[in-house]
Amino acid sequence: MLIRKRRGWEIPESAATPESLFFNRRAVLKGLGAIGGAVAAGALPGAAHAAHDETGEADPSADLYPAAENKAFKLERPLTPEKLATHYNNYYEFGSQKEIFRLAQELAIRPWTIEVGGLVEQELTLDIDDLLRQMPLEERLYRHRCVEAWSIAVPYSGFPLKALVDLARPLGGAKYLVMQTFEKPEVARGQKQFWYPWPYTDGLTMAEAVNELAFIATGYYGKPMPKQNGAPLRLAVPWKYGFKHVKGIHRLTFAEERPVSFWQEIQGREYGFWANVNPEVPHPRWSQASEKFFGPDGVERIPTQLFNGYAEFVAGLYEGMDKDEALYM
Ligand SMILES: Nc1nc2c(c(=O)[nH]1)N[C@H]1C(S)=C(S)[C@@H](COP(=O)(O)O)O[C@H]1N2
Ligand SMILES: [Mo]
């Protein structure tokens, strides 16, 4: 067993009091500013009403699924049952409990545009259906590992993030790709919680973004992506913890500076930029040595793998970097 010294920023599990979750001052102040703006705009909860899409109406992209399997991304473990993967979710826009699937149905996913800006040759507004029809769709079996130490194995359909980067034509000065979720507090009730730094934001280095494992998922289990899983498009970077996997992407920004993510803004000591899966580095509240895998036969405790088992694809990205930095967060 590996014995390691605790670093200054780690606190033992036993000392993890609710105070360790308190939001930082900056996030709260930013939130207060936002509510001031909402009052001025007359858009307080109650005044706003939801823009529903016609539930039951066929998804206009349904004919694109199932996409052809890419056999390079197979798994040696069985898949998580679809019912579980679609009914046990993290999506704070709809609440902090796992059972948000019903509330997430309120989100209208058509029309849907993706704004592309920052350091690009030309800013773009992409329509989701135009995009889906020009991207090379394929299915990949991926592991997904949450920092809360549960994991699933799922079939995503979608396209390599690199294809979208190529379409966006970033300028040479771009070092990071920042992804952000929609802002619709009238349907996503969690966004009325002003102390959170909405919109949900996270990012990758350009080298990570064009790595072949970085995937934009638009389908799940051979069908269009369910709303609770991040429809109409979400990120899948399976060597990183789940919180990097921005759902409901509405904006891509190419930037020279590293973004501060949603969770980093809330609690920087617990959530860093890299978030590479590493069994040897505990999160202050969760050991990462093993994970609870949700399989077809129930929950199984299995050892965590470095980079979630994807070292052959991504270890090279972090060579020469300070290990303590890249292999923690
Ligand atoms: N916009 C947004 N994206 C998000 C989150 C969120 O709260 N909001 N939660 C993240 C976390 S912590 C995880 S583990 C995954 C969960 O994805 P799943 O529910 O499809 O399994 O979504 C990620 N993407
Ligand atoms: Mo997560």
C-alpha cells in the first residue's frame, strides 16, 4: 500500500465539516450582482415562464441513431443498465439530488444554437441540427467516473471534439477551450440559486481538446441524448472526473487564459482544473482508491485506474509537467 503524506490543502475525511463546503465570497458577491440585474429586468422567479417544447414530439435527429460503433473504444466491463444511467444524474441546473430526470424534461432543446467565440477567425452561431448532420457520428463505449467515487460504463454517440475545433478555426493564440451550459433559470430551477456561479463552465487545454478521446456526446444507448444526461450535446472526457463533462453546451470560447470552472469557483481546494482520475490522490471528502461501479448485477467495488484506464491515450499529454499538478487537479 502506498503511504503518502497529506498535503496542506487536503483535509482528513473526519474533519470535512459542512463548513468546508461553504461557498467562497467572490461567488456569493457575483450572485448578488446577478439577482440585482434580475430585479431590474423584472425577471424574478414567478414573472418568468417556461418555454416548453412539444413533449412527445419526435426528436429531429432521431434518424441519426444508432451510429456506427467505433471498435477502438470497447470496454472489458459490462455496460451499466440504461435505466440507471438515465435516472441517477448530476445536473445542478435542475437540483442537487440525483433524481433530476423529471425536472430536466422542462428544458426545450429545439431550437438550440451553439455560440463559438473568443480567439477564432470568425465568430459562429451553429444550429444543432445543421451541426449534427455535418459531423462524423459514431458510437463509443466509455467509462465515466464521478469524483463522488461512483462510476458507470455507457454507450455514447457523437463526434470527436476535434471535429468541432476544426470547424471553429481557432487562432494561434488560443490555449484553452472553454465550454459553458445554457442559462434558463425559468426552467432550470437550480439556476435561481444565485450563490452558484452560473453558467456551468469548464475547459480543456487545446492539446486535450484535440486528443482523440475527447468526445462530444449527442446520443446515449443508441438514441438521442436524454435531457437529464445533457442533451442536445455534452462533453465526454473519460480520463477526467465527471464534473469536467459540461452538459447542455451553449457556448464555446477559445481563450488564452485558463478558465475558472464552476466547481473551482465554489471550492477551489476540492476541484481543480486538471481533474485527471488518479487512485492515489484523494479528494478531501472521498478516497479515490476504489470506485463503486454500477453494473448489471448491482454495485461492485473496483480499484480505480490511473487516468480511469485511459493512460495509453492521454498520459503523453502530461509528460514533463509537474506530476503533483497534472495528476491531482
Ligand atoms: N451543466 C452541468 N453539467 C454537468 C454537471 C452539472 O451539474 N451541470 N454535473 C457533472 C457531473 S459532477 C457529472 S458526474 C456528470 C454526470 O453525468 P450523467 O448524469 O450523464 O452521468 O455530469 C457533469 N456535467
Ligand atoms: Mo461528478
